[in-house]
Amino acid sequence: MSWCLQPWAQTDCGYQPDVDPDWAIGVTDILAILGLFGEVDTDQDYIWDGDDLCTDIEACNYTANPTEECLYEDSFGVCGGEGLLPELLIGSWQFSTAAGAVKVGSSPYSDEWFSSPVNGLQNAQYDDVYTFHEDGSFTSDYNGLIIDAFIDYSEQVYMCGGADLTFSPGAGTSGEDAFTLGATGGACSCPFMGTNDGGTTYDIVELTPTTLVIHTYTDNASCQQTGGYFTYTFTRVNGNTGVVDGDGYQGADSYPGMTLVWSDEFDGSTINSNNWTYDLGASGWGNNEWQNYTSSANNSSVADGYLTITARQEGGGYTSARMKSVDLQEFQYGRIDFRAKMPEGQGVWPALWMLGSNFPEGGWPQCGEIDVMELVGHQPGTVHGTAHWGSSWNVHQYNGGQISLPGGAKFSEAFHLFSIVWEANNITWYMDDQPYFSINSAQMNGQPYPFNASFFFIMNIAVGGNWPGYPDATTQFPQTMVVDYVRVFQQ
């Protein structure tokens, strides 16, 4: 008989507590099992001494006790650890829009029966969100609809959410880690991740900061295994993104002679309605753009200290978000800092910019436009800073500059700081505190200078348009712009 007194989810200690010479259960056995003296007679010399292991977690400190074997390991082999799920798994996931996001075959990992094309799934699949939590729990958000494989692959109302989660290290088909979903309170009798004709046990084939590939069997409407196999590919949408605050360029918290007068640090879990509202619709926005702007959480959300604006392909169209601070947060002069990480791809057009507060009354371009940062996705290593002005459309003027990252680096790979220093009659643009363009009131080509008035902020991702062109077969969706903060410093 083998006994081990240990916390839940920790591995077998692998020792025999019966240390009496006659193998009868005695007082020392009971003490060994209970660990009352904080020791275990691992060498079975009938004496608890320095050659034996401590039951304290301190015994797992290899630095302090380099000769002692680890007594307690968590599911991932971490000595003294309490891990319930792999760190990279924690967070939220959605179906990838890349080719092969769903593969089906008659044998494990095969795609002989089906492999989805680029953007080849339906909207009711792309908007499903699956979240693994640090406490080992699992939730699913199907946004009220699923594609039901058992009813001719039609959209069906589905209000279940969440499942019991059992994680099994090394238990997959080929020795991968695996997890199983179980019914929670009877609400979801056959929970699933991916498609509802996929099984309830999943092998983790690949896990990176941005990608999750899982594998399972096919099943029927009663959750019974049938003769096929699925492979699903998901992309991360929030949570543990693998991008931490230290990635990329760090902006300053203060500047000499200036005071922080306002900021949005995107703390909490909701967008602050005291700071932001939305432009809505699919009107082309003066540039023949293709996206429909929404206020849906699918297109703009706050989590983990970041704002994420997401452009998605929705069937034959695209959705995105355009957030603005008009009538809420408006400023005249100062240093404006946006710390953000960009999307990329042909036809993708993110922008962090400003319009004059009189825009609702006087329109564009007489209100003035300050583009703190624009990027066209087919040039992912270059950003632009531009000013627009003019008393009417027919005398529209603009001027700007650009700056590129060295060595082929892309603005989608890390956070960067996009700034203007805005003074009376002069504006200078910066990227990571490097100045690269300036304009002043003497450069208006005979038109009024509108930049000495108050302005409001806009943040958006456009899809298509006269300048960036339009998405093609190389463009992958969803694309995200992640904003760490917006700050205004003034003298």
C-alpha cells in the first residue's frame, strides 16, 4: 500500500510509509502519513533525520536545499507550484480566419474530408469567444447563435455558456496535454469548443502567445464519438496576450514644465462613457471605405489595461469601431501621447487622430484635422503624421511626414509611442520621442490656420479606402489595434 499526504492536484510522493521492520502499521507509520513532525522517513532507516525529506514546501526550494529532491510538484512539474492550466492557455480565443481553421478527416490530424478556406466560416462561428481562467474554469460566449451541424448547418439560438473543465497533462492522442469539457448544472448537456459535432475532449496540438490549435473526435447529437476527427485553430483576442507593458517603447509619466491634465489608462473592463462615444454606420466616410462601424464589444473592448479595437470580416463585409471624445474630452494645446500597437495587412488602415471641436457645426476641413498617427497595412513598418485644413472642400490643403522602423521591424510587433507637441501656431510630430515633422501657421497656403482651437480625439481601424486600397487574399482578419493609454500634458 502506498500513501501520500498532499494537497489537491499534486503528484504521488512515491514513498512507502510503512517503516517498521515487520511491515506492521505502527506509530511511526501514522506520524509519517500525517507529517506531524514535518519529515518523512524516505530512506526507511527507521530514523527521521537529515537524510529524509521535509514535507514543508520550503523543501522544494532548490536554491536553498540543492541536495533535496522535490516532494510536491504541480501538474506541470513545477516544484511547489499550484498551476491549474498552462499560462499561455489562460485568456480568450476565437476562430482564426486563416485557411484551415477547421479541418476534418477520417484519421487523427487529417484534413482529407474538409479544410476551411480563408475567412471560410460563418459569422456565428467567428463571434464565439472561449475563455480559460486562472482559477482553472472555462466559459464560452456564443453570442446567442451557433451553426448547428445537426440541423443542416443552420444558425440556431444557443444560450448555453461555460462548462466544467478537466485538464489532463500528457493525456492527448500523441502525448499532448488535453482537456475535457463537462456539463455544468445541466444547462449545457453537450458543451463544445469549435463546432457542436466535435467531441468534448481536446488535445492541445499547438499553444503560442497568439495561436491555439486543438484536436478532437467527431460526435453525434448525443455526444457519442463517431468515426472522424477535427482540428481547430484559434487566435487570441484578450487575456494573456504574451504582450506585456514592457514590450516596445515606454512613454514617460511626466515631462519637465508640464502636468498630466487628463488620461485614459483603460483600466477596468468597460469603455469609459465619460470619455468616449462612437461614430456608427457604413457610409464610406468620404474615402470609399468598406467597414461598418459598430459599438459592439466584438469591435471595441477593454481588458487587462488595454483598449482593443478589432476589424472583422463579417460574411461579405467588414465591421470595426470608430471611437471619439467629441463633447466629452476636448483640449487646446499640450503634449498628446498615444501608446499603441498596430494591425497590419493590405487594406487595413488604423488611425489615432483629432478633429477641431467645431466640426459638428462647421464640418471638414475648416475645423482642422491632426493625424497623430496613420498606418496603411501594406506598409506595416511606416507611420504617417499629417495636418489637414482649408476653409472648404475645394481648397482643402494637407501636409505631413513619415517615419519607419529600422531593420524591417513592424508596428504590429510591439508598442510604440505616437505623439504631438502642440503649441500656439506650431505642431511637431514624434514617434518614440523622435521628431519627424512640424508645421506652423506660416505654411497654410493662404488658408486660415485652424489649429489654435480645441480638438477632440478619434481612434479607429478603417478597412479599404482610397489611400490604403482594399483587402485581398493576403489579408487576414480579425485585425486589432491595442491602445495602452491616451495622455494629455499641458504647461
